Amino acid sequence: MLAKRIVVPLSVLAVGSAAAVAGVLNADAAEVTGCSVTYSVVNQWGSGFTGDVKIKNTGGTNIDGWKLGFAFPSGQLLAGGWNGSWNQSGAQISVTDAGWNRTIAPGATVTAGFNGGWTEGNAVPTAFTVNGVTCGADAAPAASTPSAASSPSAFSSPSASSPAAIPSPSVSQTPAANSAASPGAENCTDYAALVRGRFWVNNNVWGRADGAGSQCVWENGLSGDSLSWGTRWTWSGDNTKVKSYASAVLGWHWGWKVPSGTGLPIQLSAGEAVDANWNFKVTQTTGNVMNVAYDLWLHDTANPDWQDNPTDEVMVWLYRSGGAGPVGTKQATVTIAGATWDLYKGNIGWEVYSFVRTSNTSAADLNLTGFTDDLVARGWLAKSKYLSSVQAGAEVFTGSGRLDRTGGSVCGPG
């Protein structure tokens, strides 16, 4: 889901409600005549937060290459970001375009997101520059700290799908806060986490600010490594932007809901199988733009925490409808596990690889390392990387429907 990513029909980063920051650029600022910036704190917890910054070109010519600047006013620390190159020097933050999003057409907007930490406060920045020229002097208020029961925990992959995601991140280290859900009970709280054994169901709605609607999840119990769960949704709004990625999660997701017993992370060089046997049913009440996919997150460290962005994301699309497509460009068509897949490659601050099945299926029996092995063989993924998380769920842009797991184990190292 950051979170989760840029996807086609096109964008995947969550943005909370915020006031726009408007300003006019000087005439000598490289063909740019106007801009607005929106800064949003979309999630906040005990010692960390997730922020989004939108840059809109309000002028009449393209911005071709951009560098955003602002200062943290309360001593906040940058942990990492996406959709650009993020750097901190003292209080000053700079964000340079990621290449693929360097051009902002008139009236268009780009979004960059980040994770940060705070201790004394989380006041919002009061001034922004684009390419060194003042662009605004206002921003949205910080989000209030959520209670333990509603603490957010997701970012979808842009997934191509988030990151991705990306995934709104969480630093929760134990399942206690969200483990009391009764089997079969429906939970419609944003970012609710239903913990069962080494798995948890994440009601990830990281992109809800780009539309209107709701999502609910439930779980019906765990038998061995077979987790029964489901989700339903209703989303409207921009059908090029992901609203949610309800998913079953094993392992890391900007922190650890279940800190032990997951079998992850595992280093790719170990050659260990990660088996996933999943049968599901998609019911579309209305036409949907959506996909059903596995989302694998990788790091270059064996002990990633909430502040550690992934280095790579691998998505395996089993089902899609309404024209949903992944981030990046098509690189090849491959055969893995007896099926053909179109392979896409993109970057949203980390590398995103998407294997899109050329025909839909509602059942999969896969060793997911077959997909990482393909990337290793291409020289795109280092065997020294650690697989830290495997997720399985529905990524929804717009529409109404539901996903039910009808059999099989969710996923896990074998």
C-alpha cells in the first residue's frame, strides 16, 4: 500500500488536509512565475511523525528541475524521505527532485514525503523556497498525537502500485495496543491493527486525503500460518491516486507490531524460500480501479526501525481492474512459477519493481524469492539486501467492493 508510491493510474503518496501556502517567484527564477506549497503532518505519535509537502506550479511555464527548502522550527530531525533526495543541515531541510518528477507543468503538483522525529515540539515551518526563491509563509497545523488504540501504522508502496507502500509509518513495538479485536469483528478505524500470532491486519488508508470514503477490515482467526481476514471499501475522488492498501502484514512496516517470531528479516544470500499460498475473492459493488498484490520491502540492514526507509520494494500483482498499473516503465516479460508477468521498474526515493501478472488470478502458490532472484540475476538487486516485510492486500484507487481470503496461508519464510 505508504505507504506507500507512484502508480498508474498514477500517484500514491498520502497527503493530509492542509492550508495552501502561496507565493510568487521572481522573474529570474528559471522560467517559473508562481508556486504554492502545502506542508502537512499526516501522522504523529510518541516521538515521530510523517509529513508531506506538495509543490504546485501556479505559473504559466514548466518548472524543469526543482529544489525545495525550509527549516524545522522546533529542533525536529529528518529520518528519511521519498519522491526526492532529502537532506538536513542544522535546522535547514533541502529536497531535490528525484529525476522522474523534475518537471512540474503549469497547474500540476508534485508531492514529497518524509519521516521525522521530535522531542520538544512539532511546530510547522513558516517559510518555503523553490529553487532559492521564496514561495510561501504559511502551513497546516501539526496533527494531534493519536491514542494508542488508533495509532497509524502504514505506508503503501507507491507501490506501484508504496512506497509503498507506502505505507503511514508506525513505531509501535508490541501488539498489545491493538490485539484485542474479537475474531470476525469488523474494525473501521483508520490504521487499525488486528494482531494474530506473527501476522497483523493493517487498515491502511494512507491516501484517503485524495478522495472521500472509508475502509474496514476484519479477521476470523489464525490456524498455523493460515490467517483468515477480509476488507471492504468505498472510495471516490481522483482515480489516479491510491486511497488505501488493507493488507495482512508479516514483519516490518516502519517499525514492528510483532517484534519477534516473524522469521524476518532474512538476507537474500541465505537462499531461504518465502512461500505464499493465497486464495481470495474480489467482489466489486461498483466499478473499481484497484489491484490485489503482494508487497515486499527490503533494507540494507538486518535491523531496520521506524526511521529506516526501505532501499527496494518488490510488488507482485495477482489481480487488477479499471486500468490500474504500476510505477515506472515496462522492462521485460518474464515467466515465474508457471505464469507470465510484465516487469516494471521505477523509483520513488527507493527502487520499485513490479511484476504484473498478464492475466488475473484469484489463487497463488508462490515462492516469492523467485521474484527477488530474477532481480538479482539482472543486477538490479544485491544479494546482501535483507527482506524485512511481506504484505498481501488490496490497493484501491476508487470504487466500492470487498476482498475475502478464501484459503491458503498468507505468507512466511519456509
